[in-house]
Amino acid sequence: MKEFSESLLKQIISQIDRCLETLDRPAVAAFDADGTLWNMDMSEHFVQYQEREKLLTEIPHSPWQHHLKMHKEDPKAAYLWLAQINAGHPISEVRGWADRFLKDYGAIPTFTSQRQIIDHLRKKEVEIYIITASVKWAVEPGARLYGVDEDHVIGVATQVKEGLVTTEQDGEITWREGKVKGLLNKTNGVYPFFAAGNSSGDLPLIESATDIHLVVSAAQPGEHTYETEQEMLKIAEEREWYRHRFN
């Protein structure tokens, strides 16, 4: 991976410091997860792990491909479905699966540059949120790699009743405008001063930032996020946002 140049990293950190000097509200920073903090789709690999380990019985063969087919017709339903398939299982068990999946996966392809930015934000006592269209429970272990606890992960989830996962939607479907709504619900209406993402699904979130906007890209030609990342890099160039391609 080609990490941020020293010059780019210095520019971003310097602007963060300048913004914090004059910010007149609680400092909030927002990051997408997949493709922004790590070079993988956490929901994709988690559901494949669940299929491989035979953890779920009532799901179709190749559930990720089923999700992608659903996504073409109804993206919100497709994202919710990946959470709904856990219905009937204790939430503690599902979170345990996510922990084991991450350990079994090995080295997660995180981006060092993003870690450096988040470390700096944490030193400045900025409240950091990760907002993802992936299943919240699948992303929580990855968030901990950046020092972000599960309460600051906002993702797709279903309600938990008496300790069991249900099929009932819980909160916003955190995709496109839903990312902003989900964040504002959590921050009591406080907009982020900094936001980062990689795909068109993150555009409203990045636009919601009042000061600093960052677009990154790592997908290769042929990968399902490649075209949308290219579109986002073009938007970032036109709007003079910070932008970086890791490959």
C-alpha cells in the first residue's frame, strides 16, 4: 500500500489543529469503515466465515452473492438482510463470531495513514465515530484496532430483545443519507468537522463535514467498488478536498 506522503499527512494534521483552535462546538470526526480504514469489506468476509463455519442454517448458498443481487434491486434491504440472518442467535454469540473471524483472518489490511490521523484526533480529545453500511457487529472488532469502542460504531443492525437478535430494523440504514442521520442521532445533532470515506455511499457523510473532507481509494479494476471510488476521487479533485489513492 502506498501510504500518505509526509506532506499530505502534515497538511491534514495541521488543518485539524487549526480547526480545533476555533471550533465552537463538541469536536466530532467521522470515518467510513470498509475501504477507508482497511482494504476489505468486513460484512463480505464475515458472512463468508459464517457460511464456511456453518454458523447459520437458514441462509442461501453463497450468501454474499445473494446480497449483491439484492443490492441491485434494493440496497437498503440488502444491507439489512446481512444483519437479519443472525436472528434467533444471542447477540453475545454473534459478537463472539466476529471476534473469532477477525482472529482467524490474520493481519487485517489497515491503512497506517488513517491510524496516524485517528491517533492524532484522539490525542486532541476528538470524539471519533465509525459509520458503516456493513453490519455493526461485524465491524466492531476492526474498530477496536483503531481504539474505537463499539458504542462509537454506527452500522446496520437489527433490534436485540432479551439478548437475542431479531429481524426488526434498529435505527437508520447507514448508507448514503442514512450515514448522516445515524451520526446526528448519536451526536444529538452535532455535525463532524472532519469526515472521510471512499465510495459514493459515503458522499453525504463527507459533505456533512464542516471543515475537512477526505476521500481515499484502494480498490483495483474489476472490484465492485472501483468505479465508485474513481468517481469520488474526481469529486474530491473538483471540490479541492483532500484525496489519496493507496495503490
